[in-house]
Amino acid sequence: MRYDIEGSFAAFVRESGLDVRLSHKLPAGYEDAFGTFDPITKTLYMDGAFLADAADYEALYYLFHELRHAVQYQRPELVDEDVRQSARYAIGYDGTCCRLDGDRWSKCRLAGDEGYFTLAYQSQPHELDANRFALERASALLPEKAELIAALAERWLPKEPMDPAEIQALYRRVDAAIAARSSGARRYDLAVFDLDGTILYTLEDLKNSLNYALSSHGHPERTLEEVRRFVGNGVRKLVERGAPAGTEPDELDRLYETFHVHYKQHDLDNTRPYAGIGELLGRLRAAGLRLAVVSNKVDYGVKDLCGRFFPGAFDVAIGERPGVGKKPAPDMVNEALAQIGAARERAVYIGDSEVDIQTARNAGMDEIIVAWGFRTAEELAPYGPKRVAADPEALYRMLTERL
């Protein structure tokens, strides 16, 4: 009895919360494929002729390969950042490459031999992920065919995958080729981001380290809402605001030191990117923007957090350190502009607070304020933010708009 492909498809879609339909007629351009998933039409295609002749283990392997692609597009929180980024790129054996931009695919043609592009296709993180997933799921359903499934997987898992740096270089070639075909100059070349409250939710870890310092020195702790109002001007100011009124400078120094020791060990306990930020940064880089972070958080914290949550996303990450004025002074922004070599008039600053509004204006730059951060619309209204992004998709459109 043949394995129930339709039933397996329906069960997986249901259990994974996907919005996908199954078609047995391949779309134009995929006549030689066993199957493919189109994130625009939300359709998983499996060639009907192939299914009629294929062994159960082959059909299941390719079905779960494409179902994993559906997960990568529709449930990106279930896969890692490298997989999410690479899923936006389709590499063809002949050098025809595509990039997913919102709800459409952009296409270009690169020079190179078929062997290079075949290896690149097989080495992409989302392809490696899909093949490993298909191997595991098909083997679990047909354990008696595990050896045959493993042999099938070996055809698609390269023995020596292309180096990740070379994959990233290929994506940049695709980005450049697509950009060359686009008309009109982009408004911005550089986006400078605040960290806390803009791309990372860090409030709980800041609160916990502040309260550890306060309680360790016999002072009352602060609530999350109080800490939300205290942040924005750096750790020293956070400690000063959190300490009881009239605390002596020597005691503030001790609290500050205790905070640093604790935070350095616990800055990843509850911190996480805001929803959609990882994908946003990948799309911005794909669109050709340079990216930077400037923060009043201590420099080691900025670099640690960016490296942990957004590896390779930012060209420059700058935090508080001696000799560089803290925001709202423009020093950090000016340093980012200098390091990247970007023109001020083609750069924009993105943040979530009144400090960020003042920073952008002190630096003589455009500003965009995000609506999901540590300040409410009512709190920011007196500062007159010029543009507010309601969500990452709105921010993407603002940052990639053309003149």
C-alpha cells in the first residue's frame, strides 16, 4: 500500500500552523524538478508524474523537504537567523538567481560555471536545513527504509559545503546585480539604529541587574515600569535614577560597579530581538543599505549583544566608552558615519525615545521613531517625532524608499 502523501501533507500543515495548499502540477520553469514551494502563492508543488512512479521513501523525502521550506517562510521563528536570511535567495544552476522582496521575486543572472552554482545551491543554509529535516522526518515514518533515505539525502548534502563567508559574498553579488537593474536613487545609504527598545528588548535584564545592585547594598528595588522610565541615557544614569534620592556619589560608584559585574554575566537571560527585526536587518542588507548601532549601553554589552543576536548584520557597533560623548550628543553617530564613510544627508537614525529624537537632531540627520519601544506615544508627543514606524514592515518601506 502506497504511503498517503495527501494525508501526510495535511497533517503536517495542520500541526505546524501553515497556510499552504498542495498542487501536483509544477509551475513553469520547474518542469525538471520533483517539487518546489512558492511563498507568494502559498503553494507546495509535487510533480504528479514523479509521485506516480516514485517509491514511498522518495516521495516522503521530497514532500518533507518542501514542507520545511514552507516552515522557513511562514514560521521563521522556528529556524535560525542564517536559514531565514538564505531562504530569501534562490540560486539556479545556470547562475539565474532570485531574491524575495516583500511579495515579489527579483531576478538577476550572474556569470560562473554550473559546478559553482550547484555547490552554492546545495550549501545554502535553508537547503541544508530542509534536507536534514526531510531525512529525519522520512526516516521516522519509514524506519525500514532509513538506509535508502540516507543515501538519497547524500545526493543533496555536499561533502564540503561552500564556506559561509562565500555564500554571503554570493548574496552580495545578487544584491548588487538586482540593485543595478533598479531605477531611481534610494533615499538612504546608511541606517543607524539605537539598541535597547529599538531592535532588542532588554528591559528585564536591566531591571534585574539594577535590583541586584540595589538590594546588595541595602536599597529598595524598582519595578519594571520604573526602570522603563529610567533607561535611555546610559547605565550610569539608570543607576542614579534607580538609587534612592540623595544617595552619596561614593555609594553610586559602588552601585554602578555592582551593576556592571552582574549585567556582564546576565545580559542574555531575558533579552531578545523584537519580532521581525532579524528579518528586517537581512532585508535591508539585501537592499544594499549599510547598518550601524550606537547605544549608551556600555561598549562590551553592545558588541556582545549584536554578535549574539545579529551576527554579521552591522558594519559598526558603538557603545559607551571613555572619550566618546553619550547620546543625545552626536559623537557616536559621527563616529559611525566616519567609520563607514557615509554622507550625513543620506543617513537616517532610528530609535524609540526622546533621547533618540534629540540625538538625530543634534547629528543633523533624518529620524524615524519606532512604536514598539520603551516610550509611549504620549510620552514622545512633546518632542514631535517627525516619522513613526508602526512595525518592522513600515520601517523597511521608510528605509528603502526612493527619491
